[in-house]
Amino acid sequence: MNSLMIQGTSSGSGKTTLVTALCRIFADKGFSVAPFKSQNMSNYAYYGKDFEISRAQAIQAIAARCEITSDLNPILLKPLGNYFSNVYLNGKMFKKMHATEYYKKFVLNQGLQIATKSIESLQKKYDLIILEGAGSPAEINLEKYDIANMKMAEIANSSVLLITDIDRGGSFASIVGTMSLLEKKYQKLVKGFVINKFRGDINILKPGFKKIKEITKHSILGVIPMIDLNLPDEDSLSGKAKNIMWNKKNLDKIESEIQKLSKLVNLNLNIREIEKIIN
């Protein structure tokens, strides 16, 4: 196995941030690492020589110190409103599509084939691929068409870590609820949990850790404290996202924030246990 996937109990749980940190942590350990997200929805792109992908995967590639290519994000959806998006495949504009057409006619055929080809290509080139899921794997109304979470973990033969945002509240319930809604074969892929955006004394959480282990048979592998990061947001859900120039000044800022983030995550995550999961 040369893959690890980060999925979340919700959008905004910290998947993108955790993948970024893990890319740098394992790159610093001497692995050749690449990030991957099969399908991303964002109007904020990184523009390569003859392609564009979500800037989140570009920043993760900077963290991994790997080449930025279209394989890192083979499907990019740029929302237009009224359920329409511009669909980019392998970094190039494909067509404008309504959500109904995308899900019912495209995603399980051409979409899945394109994503599979990209992940298989990356796995041949790198020691470790760190995949990012999208939203939640337990969106049971969309599960059939979901090629960004468990289907991709299965294709990549990847273990899964589930991250949850405790600042929103309800994290323990979100973990248990997500696990209970997953198919049995997908439950087996989940190897542990990460709590994100915590403020306060970690001892307060320990009774919850014990209960989670009793219910799910898996452990909390780390608690990441709330941190003020100056990395570009992936999309406009927070209301803060804006375009950036990919110049040296901004790249230096991104590099500095990646270093700060990776040090924090390294201190607060059981990296040794995660290495065992990968191997």
C-alpha cells in the first residue's frame, strides 16, 4: 500500500489542511509524495503551462515538493450557479454541465475512468499518495455517484483517516454517525480519527476518546489545536477566498505557512501510528 486518504465528517472539517501538512511531514521523512483529489469544486485555480487544477492541490504539491500536474486533480468543477458547472478534465475545459447530467451520465463512466487513470499514474511515480476526499463519505443520497471518497479509496487500495471539526460542535456524534452510515466494506477502510480546531484542555476530551474506541474499535490519532493560518482558502464557503498571484512573494508566504502547519500537526498527531497504517 502506498496511499493514505483523508476524509471528513463534513465540508470544512480540515481535510485540505491535514493533507497539506502530511505531504510536508512525509516529504521531510524522505518519501517522494504527491497529493490527489479526484474531483474538486472550486472557482480558484492554479494555472499551469497548459492546464489548470484546483489551487488546493497545487499548494499541497508545494508541501509535498512534487511536480504540479493535472493528475493531482483530474476533475475540476467550476460552479456557475443554478446547478451548472464548467467541467475541466485533466486540466482542460471539457463542457458546461448541469448537475443532473454530471451525476447520471458522466461521473460513473468517463469521470471515474479519468480519476482512476490519474491515481494509478501517480502511484507508479511516487512512494506515497495522500488522497483528499470531498464533503463527507456518508452523504447517503449521493453515495451512488460519489467518486471522491470511498470508491476512490477502494481503487487506490488506501486506508482512510476521518477528520472532524470540533469547533462546530458534535464531533463525537459526527464520527459515530459517519461510521454507522458507511457500508461495511467501507467501514473496514477507516483506521482512525483526527479531531481538528480544538481550543482548551485536551484532558476534557479523553472520556470521549474512550467511548469512541469502544463504539468504533478505532482510536483518535491526534487533536490538532485551532491555528490561524494564512494559506489561501479553497473556496468561498468561508467568505474569505480570493484569487492570488503565483509570484515569489506569495509562494514564500505559502512555504512559511506550510512549515508552521506541518510542525504543529507533527507535534499533535501520532505520526508513527499513521506510518504503520500506511505500511
